Amino acid sequence: MSNDAHAGTTMPQSSGLKQPYHLVDPSLWPLTGSLGAGLTVFGIIQAAHFGTYIWLYLGLAAVLGTMFMWWRDVLAESRTPGLHSAIVRLGLRYGMTLFIASEVMFFVGFFWAYFHFALFPEHVLGTDAHVWPPEGIKTFNPLSLPLLNTMLLLLSGTTVTWAHHALLEGDRKGLVRGLALTVLLGMTFTICQAIEYSDAPFSLNGGGVYPGIFFLATGFHGFHVIVGTIFLFVCLMRARAGQFTPEKHFGFEAAAWYWHFVDVVWLFLFVAVYVWGQGPAVAG
């Protein structure tokens, strides 16, 4: 293969670049994002010790604003010919893969804590517990709302896969319908989990180890569902605008990967926490 032919397969010739990488323009968003993150942490300290929430609100506003503006710029770059070349998209795939791997390890910590106390309940400080869940804890009935939520997420995994296949086949209507159903199922899951929390027979404050692990694990999963729903909603808007093609749609792929990760985490939570961890006393 000649040098010209080889260069044509790796470098975005239409953009006039001498190399296949995307060197981004100078941006304020890394600076505003770091300042917003620092202000958020400062606000958490102020809220916890002094009951002042203004700094926390300002920090969160700065972080959310930076996220919106930065992602807007990335989407604009993806539509600019020559910027997101094949090798740039490969790097984005590596980045998303490593991000999901870090999220896996985030949840591994919660599962580690749960199984540690479930298998060795006598390690709970200040108690002589020999059973798990601890005595006095009423667990959720796994065949009620938890099972419904499991069905919702499993169904959403099929609808997002349907949307992906529709995109690959050039079926724009199927893509939009699949994404819309997935977003609707994600919102329904969040509503059902909010109902479950409102009817919880135990609380996070002063409830001991079990409520702490339960609300942290399922709560952070619920937060990831909300993030994934927003991610897919943005993809839905982009799909309606015709910004995805069968050859170039990494934004949708990243959202689908993230959503499947959320599904798998919930399956582990459902089996370990709700089914295997069901106690003798069941609420409802």
C-alpha cells in the first residue's frame, strides 16, 4: 500500500490535518468544572456543620452548567467533518470502557461490605448479632416492587438493543421508538423506586449497618439510572434530529453500554440484596 493510500485510511484529509488525532481548542470548562467541584465539597462541609446550603447550590450549579456546556461542545465537534476520525472514536471507546470499569469497582465496594456483614454478622460493631439481616429489620418482599423493577430494566435492555439494531439497519423510526420506550421504562423504574423508598420499613438515620448498605447501594444505582435516562434522552433528541448514522453513532453506543451496565448491576442487587438477603420478617 502506498503512503498516500495509507494516509487516506487513517487521517481526516477533509479537515487538512497532518495527523489523525483531534487536538481540541482551548476551553474554560476544565477550569470551571474543577472550581465547581471544589465549591461543591466546600458547600457540603458548610451544610453539614453550619446548615448553610448556598455554597452547595452554587457548586452544583457550576458543575451542572459545566457538564452541559462541555458536552454541547463535544456534540458539536462530533458533527464537524474530520474532527472525530476513526482513531479518535477508538480512543473514545477506550475511555468509555475504562469509565464503566471504574463504575464496576465502585459498586464492588458496596457488594463487598454487604457480603462481609451478611456472612459474618458478628462483625457488626456494638452488637452480638448472629443473623443477617439483623433482628428487628423487615426486608422488602422481592416479589413485589423489586421484581417489577427488575422486569422494567430487563425490558429496557431489549428496547435499547432494538433501537441499536434499527440504527444499524437505517430504520430511523425504529431507532426513535426504541429509545423513547427505553427512556419511558427508565423513568418508570425511578418512580417505582421512589415509591419503594417511601414505604421502606427502615430508615438510613440510626438504622444500623443494613439500612446504610441498602440505601447506599440501591440509591447510587438509582442515581445511575437517572443519569442513564438523561443520557438516552439526549440520544433520543439527536436521533430525531438525524445526527446518527449506521457508520457513526458512538454517542448512542456509549449510552447503550452504560444502560446495560446499569441493568447488570441491578440484577446483582436484586439477587443478593432482595432475594438471597430476604429476612424472616417481610414488610407489606
